[in-house]
Amino acid sequence: MKKKIGVLLLNLGTPDDPSVKSVRKYLRQFLNDPRVIDIPALARFLLVNGIIVPFRAFSSSKEYKKLWTEKGSPLLLYGQELKDALQKELEGEVTVELAMRYQSPSMESVLEKMRLANYDQIMILPLYPQYASSSTGSTHERAMKIISKWYIIPEVNFISQYYDEPGVTDTIVEQAKSFDLDSYDHIIFSYHGLPVRQVDKVYDDGLACDEHDCETSITELNKFCYKATCFATTRIIADKLGLKEKDYTVGFQSRLDKKWLEPFSDKLVEEQGEKGAKKLLFFSPAFTADCLETTVEIGEGYLELFEEKGGEVLDMVPSLNVHPTWVNTLKQMILKRSIR
């Protein structure tokens, strides 16, 4: 009998619409996750519900309104297009589903659909190339909690990271081909930021992330360190593009305070403007789909910062989105892990 296989693609999530009410609901669910804000429960509850959400809901709603299309949230639309494209490639082999860690379509509803389908194998595939406890870790934990309540539990495979899968970086290189790299004064690889304490927790040897050469190499100790894998991703892409170290810088964006991973991407933009740079090119290799952080935060917000410092052009290399090489890469990743 042929084995029945289901794959669940997962991304972070998006509000149902850009209204303050929906954004508030999304932020509450997202930021109350103990893996996202990893402080004691009472402190997290007071911080999120008493300070962050009340103050950020209105400003975030304005940002989402800039992003929203007639069809809805780009993150969700790209996810649905990716699911459909992948399903077409895997027709007859695997059934592909899509869910969001927060909001809709919910993990609970989609996994219940998969439970009723009675699969022999289920793959949990978060759309985050680099592992982080607050993204991949949270997604896997939630899936395990849901699946653990099933009476029949099939074979379950959790895919933790794949930043070094050749097709992932090949897709980014393909996306960069429409840009004349030599025409830019500098290139910035910008990754979503994390609190420093979260990468420090990766290590059991008593040393901090900064003491593990995370900016220069991948080792047995730092292979699941988000900072280390971000720098490794950059080195892979830079090598494929023939970039020299002086041509680019790695930065981290979307910080909440000063105790997050550095250097900060917005500060790098200002520094380049102060140095006289006129053209910047951004890559965002932590995001598999263009979203608020790429389209609005970088594409609009950082452009304004750059212009204030005398800069003129800030371009963004598109994320993986639904590029054929990315679709094929996922296909091969899935088939390689499928039971036969």
C-alpha cells in the first residue's frame, strides 16, 4: 500500500485585516508567546497587555494599511501561492497544507484536517530558513502540543532549519540577477533581530554567543545559534555572488530595545548615508516571503532614513516568495524526507 504523506507549511502569521482591532488581537497572541518574550509569565502579561499592545496597535495598524492589498495580506497570499505551486509539483506524491503560527489559518484547524486524513507521515516545515526558539522552536512546540492529544500519532518529522540547502541560496542569487551589484555603494544583509539573551541560551558551556566565533564559522556548538546561521547564510550568498567582505555588512532589524543582536540595520543605513553612499541594496534572507518587515520597514522606513542622511536609492532584492527554484527546493527537501 502506498504511504500517505502530508506536509504542513507554516509561517509566522498576519492580522485578519489591518484594522486596529485585528492588529491588537494578532499582537496579543504573538507577543504573549513565552518563546517570543521569554521573561516570567506575570511580567510578560503586564508588559504585553499593559504597555506594548496598547501603544503599538495603532501605529502597527497604520503600517499594515500601507502593506495591505485588495486581496489581503501579502504574507498569507504568498503562502497560499507557494502551497498551490508546491502541490502542483507534488501531485500524487504528497498533500500540502498551509497554516500560521498565529491567527488564520490556525494550526489547530489545519492539523485537525490532517488528523482526519489519517496520514502515515506528517512533515512540519516552518518557512524560516534559520532556527530560532521564537520562530521555529515555537512552531514545533505548538505542533507537538496539538499532535500529542491525538489517539493515533503517525510518523512526524520536524524540519528545523535549511539555510544551507543549496536551492535556498540559489533562489536568492537568482533574485539578485536583476540588479547591477557593482552599481551600489554598499550591500546590507538584514535579518530579523532577537534579544541577545535568546541566542546566549543556545549554549550549555557557560559562554555567551559572542564567545563562540558566531560571525565567522559554524561549529558543533553554534550550529543552532540564530546569529551564527545568519552570518553563515550571508557568507554562502556572498560567495555565490562573488562579493568581497568590504562590499557588504550583516545587520539585524525590528529591535525592541538595545539588548538585541547588533549591528542594527537602521544604524547601518544612517552610517552609510553619513559616509556619502548614494545607493544601497538590501537582502533579507531570513524572510521567505515579502512582508511588513521587508516591504514597509526596509523599503519605506529605511529609505526615509537613508534620504535624511543624503542617500538617494535603496533597493530590495525580493524574498523567495514563489520563485520556481524555491518551489523545487522545497519539493526536493520533502521527497528526500518522505517515507516510501
